[in-house]
Amino acid sequence: MSLTPEGRVAFNAAATRILADAGIKHVVLLWDEARHKMAAKATTKSDRNGYAVSLAPDKHSGSLRAKSFFQHVGWSATRREMLSAIWNEKERMFEVELPAQHLQPEHQIGPQGRIKAGSKDRNVPTGGNKMPAIVPIKRSDLIRYLRQLGFTGPKSGGKHEFMVKGELRLTLPKPHGSDISTGLLSKLLHQAGVSQNDWKALWSRCGAAAFT
């Protein structure tokens, strides 16, 4: 993987083949400030925090542009940097450590944590110093975490399975193979009465960020 001063991420042939074979066309960029680690994790086209990945037809290269994200993390390299990336099959994401010498301590962040990139603002998911509280997640992982929050199930009922906690019944999305988007996950957590802080604490405790 290479990264330019302008925030363009380029994938080599091997990485591009992995993305293409996994059917990944959009990613969300995650940031662990304490460890200087970022990840490009598969997401859906509807994810408002996602970035489109351009893949060459012959799979020899791929790229994405994320100027606002790299402005946020303080990327300050003056030339293209070649970086070693690790593919995390379980989480469907590439992980890479950014050199500390190319990271500025001060980030130029606009009002309410939004970064101005040209004429368009984009929310940058950071979740403080660690991973963001809400990121795309596998259905099986959602079920596992809900069980830790006191839910039982899934149980069959009608067209959808559901989980139960006391008098609360939470309908689960059908298994379609793709990750549950951030928008749908936020809606499910709201229905389950789970705050983002509680979800982030569970996420960190269970190692879902996969930065190990």
C-alpha cells in the first residue's frame, strides 16, 4: 500500500485482488491514534462515512481518495510513502501503521469535529483515540455482543428472527452475507436501548476493533 501527501491510497496488485475477490467496493477508514494505526474496513455504498474504492479491470491496482481523513489524523508526509498492510480476513479490512514522523500532533478540525475538504464537508469516524463506536459489523458478531448485553436468542418468529431482553423484543435483519451498515446498526442499538458509549465499551472489551 502507498499513501501520497494528498491523501490518495494506492493498493498494489496483491491487495487489489483481495479486494476484488472479496467484492469490496467501499470502505470506511478507522483510526487508532494511540497506536498510529489505521484500517480500511469493508462497508456498504450507503454508508455516509464510506469511501469508494476504484479497482482496475485487470486487478493490477486500486485506489481511493480520502483527503479529509488524512487531514484529520495529521498526515504530513511530503512524498509518497510505501507502507506494509496486513489483511484481516475475519474483519474484512486492511490494517496499516502510519510512521509517527509523518503525523502532526495538531489537527485542523472544523466546528463539531467536521473536516472541510474542498467545498464538501465529511464526517470523519474516529470515536476518540480508539476506534469509532459505530462501524459496520457482521450479523453473527452483533448477535454475540447482544448476548453479552443480556439478550437471548435469536428466536424464530414471522419473517425475521428476533432477540429478547425482558419485555424488549429486538427484530434482527435477515442474513444476507454482507455486513450490517452503520445506519442500520445505529437504529438497532437505539431500539435495544444501548447507548453509543455502552456499545463502544463492549466493542473495546471484546476486541472487535481487531487492532492487536
